[in-house]
Amino acid sequence: MDKLFAQFATATAKAAGSPVAFLVCVASVVIWALCGPYFKYSETWQLVINTGTTIVTFLMVFLIQNSQNRDGAAIQAKLDELIRASDADDQFMGIETLTDRELEILHARCARAAENSARILKKAEAERNSRKARAPAAAKAKPAVAKPRQARGRST
């Protein structure tokens, strides 16, 4: 049953998000509006569009939520596998189950680590730039290469 519903929800969400579905909805509203004079803009005429849109909206909420839940779970599983297989901190695996407060603490820790990394990178870049600036000056001031002395040796 779950697999069947998942397939139905996926197919429906995909179809509902298509340009064709949008055009069908626009056409429905236009046809409904054009029928207004024929039905003398009666309450029944208004009730048709109100009821139709309410039912479609009500059903689509559940289908779209189901699709988003599955997508979110799949992405989380992929991220957990990447974390597990890398040198990343295993503490990040399963963080979707943390409370808001725990997530805020973890986010603050990550922000501090990012700031520290940015400082280290900036310092390394400054050092590289400093070395590049010194390199041309050092090349110009290179001392002449002295000829090697010939060793005085005994002739045998």
C-alpha cells in the first residue's frame, strides 16, 4: 500500500507541477468565468469554482507533503552517507532529529569554525602574496655565481 501511494503521489506531484497542468487550470478558470453570464453569476456558479478549488487544494497538500517527506528523507540519507564516508565530524549524522536549540548550538559552532577557517585562509593568502612580492626583488639581487676553485692536489 505504501509503495503504491508513493508512486501515485510522485506521479501526481510531477504532473501537477507541469506546464500542461497549469494551462489546464487556467483554461478551467477561463471557461468557468465565461459561463458566468449563462448562469447569471448565481451562487451555484460561484459554488462550483469554490468547491472545486477547495477539494483540489485539500488533496494536493497531502500529496505534495508526502513527496517532500520522501525527498527530504532521501537527501538526508545521502548526506549521512557522505558524512560517514568522509573525514567530516560524525556528529552531523542524524541532526534532523535534534531540537531547535540543539541545532542553534551546532550552527553557532559551525559559524565559529567557518570564521576561523576564513581567518586562516586570509593569513595564508597574505603570506603567499608577501612571498610573491619578495620573489622578483630577490631574483634581481641574486649574487653572481662564483667560479668554483680548482682544488690543489698533489700530482702523483
